[in-house]
Amino acid sequence: MKLALHWKILIGLVLGLAFGYFMKTIDAKDFVTDWIKPFGTVFINLLKMIAVPLIVVSLITGLADLKDISKLSKLGSRTVVLYLFTTFLAVSTGLVLANIVNPGKFINAESRQSLLENFAGDASKKIELAVNQKSKGPLQPLLDIVPDNIFGALSNNGSMLQVILFVILIGIGLILIDPEKAKPVTDFFKGFNDVILKIIDLIMLIAPIGVFSLMSALMVEIPDFSVLQALLIYAFTVVIGLLLMTYGVYPTLLKVLAKYPVKKFFSAMAPAQILAFSTSSSAATLPVTMERVIEHVGVEEEVASFVLPLGATVNMDGTSLYQAVAAIFIAQAFSMDLTFSQQVMIILTATLASIGTAAVPSAGMVTLVIILGQAGIPEAGLALIFAIDRPLDMLRTVTNITSDATVATIVASSVGKLNKPEPHEWDENLKK
Ligand code: ASP
């Protein structure tokens, strides 16, 4: 019997956690760090390596296929509206939940003190990063989008928006010039695109091994359970919120706005979700998210190649929800009561902060510092949530990429670029 890819990756994940746990109990952490972890790093590097070429070729191919600039602006405006809408829903969900559960009231003075002491050093490093990010002026994000050297941007995985801008210009150029002259260029990129998609298939063959190594390394690195215990109610609040978004809000949006079979959507997306969980990085997961959305969900490439890279960079629902809960948690832990207007401010800053969050592990924590600062909550409170951040990061990254895929599906359906599967095709598709 041939196992579906997501089962293989899931088995790698469970075995990795068990192996890591075992190695921790026999005190063989160094073995995992020296001999197992590098395979996980190789796997993530392969994904990151293919991400920029994928964005470039698929976006050029996709835009050239649009053949019309007005279609691009329609696509762009719908995408932006939906991204803002889902982020708003996510922050609001986080705020409502945090106000119902009041997670900060469950933490006693003793655990608060010990967390603050133990993680003050780690927290101050993040605060420093945030200060650097903030010190560049309010319009810096705008300046950051426009590269002064395209090769500089292409060689930096953190410059995804700059690459997208440049490629959109190439796409527009291709639409505007004589079709005869555009054809050889588009044909070249179309062929190249198939090659890149094939490489992603090849990389995914080793995904179970990559995920195994990542999980065993994680297991030996995270703090002991006794440290995490004080944070369980807080973690629970974040997890409930993420589950509500991932399995409540997105399926509803998919059903209502795209009439898409929800079960099919989740089976198609499972490998990307498990990968997001294992890597904690929307950027590293992007190649797989794109491959799943195009080849398994049925979104045409011209939509997916535009909506998904943009979403990986700016649409982070899971992150914004977590930031809202974390801000309230820290405020409550310091016995501060936030007024209604302070909470409305959090909606605004968390939306902006999540847009500015890089799609890499624990980046959401850095931009959380800005939210805390705006709301007058002590930034040192970051130390309180540090210990449990990694597992929550893994989960919020799953929500982040699921939201991107949901929006891509809805936008595609609204412009007639979604190939919904016939019911009898589902089972065949799912086996791949
Ligand atoms: N790890 C998240 C992502 O890549 C960002 C964050 O919330 O830290 O989507």
C-alpha cells in the first residue's frame, strides 16, 4: 500500500519527537545536535534555496498569462482586502478569548518572578532587535519594498517583497510589449517553472527525514515541562484561538465565498501544514504551500503565484492572534487593566505588526515588543512567554499558511481561476 505524503511526514514527526525525548532522557543531547539536526537544516535550506527562483518564475509566468493589467489590479485589491479582513478577525478572536479566559490571572507571583529572572537575557535580545526595527522611521516599510539593486534583493531571503515588486514590473512589461516579442520570454519561464515544481517534488521526498531531524532537535532544545506548566492556560488560550481560525473561520469562508469542499482543501494542504508546524517558517514552507495550492487544491498558477508569496510575507493571522493574547497576558500578569481604547489600539498595532513580521521562526515575538511598547505594557514581560514560544510559533505558522491558501482559493474562485475537483477525483488526488 502506498502511504500518502502527509502520513509519511506525520510518522517522521512523531518518531522524531519520540527519538528526541529518548535521547534527552539518556543525556545524549549532543548526539542529536551534532548528527541529527544538520539533516533538518539541510532540508530547510533546500526549501529556502528554491523559494526565490520559484517566486520569480511562477509569478512571471502567472502575470504574463493574465494578459491584462486591469485583471492584475482586480486580483491585487481582492487579495489585500481579504488579507486585512482575516487578520482583523484573528486579532479580534485573540482579544475576545483573552478577555474571557484572563490567562494572566492564573500566574502566581512566584512563577512570574522565576520566569522573569530565567528568561530576561533571551527577552532582551528580542527587544534589541525590535528597537533596531523601530528606529528607522515610520515610512521605512515603504522604503523597504523598493530595492536599489535587484541582485541584492534576489540574494536575500528576507527581501521577498522587493523581489515580488520587481517581478510584477517584469510581468507588466511582458503584458505591455508586442506579444510576438513577449512569447519567447514567457515560454522560457514556463519551462523553467515546470522544472522548479519538479525540484520541489524531489525535495519533498526527503521531507519525512527532514521533519524527523527537526523534531528530535526541537525536543532536546525546549525547556522542561515543569517550566512550561505555569504557562499552560496562556498557551491554551492561544491554541483555542488558532484552532477556531484554522478549523472554524477558514472552512466557513471557503464554503461561503468559494463553495469549495472543505475536506478536500484540508487533505490537499496537510503536507504544507505539517511542514509549517515542523519548520515554524511560512517562508520555508512557501514552495510546498504553492505546490499544494496549485496542483492539489486547483488554484490556477496566475493567482497562486501572486497571492501566496505576498501572503507568506504580509498575512499572518496566527501571529496577530498570538500577539493579541500575549499582550493581554503580560499586562494581566503585571496586574495592569487595559482600557477598551487600549485594546482597540492593540487591534491596530497587531495588524500592522503582523504585516511587518518576517516569515521566520519566532519573528512574531520581535514585533510583539512594538505592540507592548505602544500599549504601555512593560517590554521585559516578554521573558514571561519565552519558554513556551516555540510550540506556539509552530502552531501559529500553520494558521498563517492556511490563511494564505484560503485567501488564494477564494480570490481564484472570484475571478474564475479555480478548478474545483469532481467528487470522484478527490480520493485519487489525496493519495498523491
Ligand atoms: N514563524 C511565523 C511564520 O513564519 C512568524 C511568527 O509568528 O513568528 O509565519
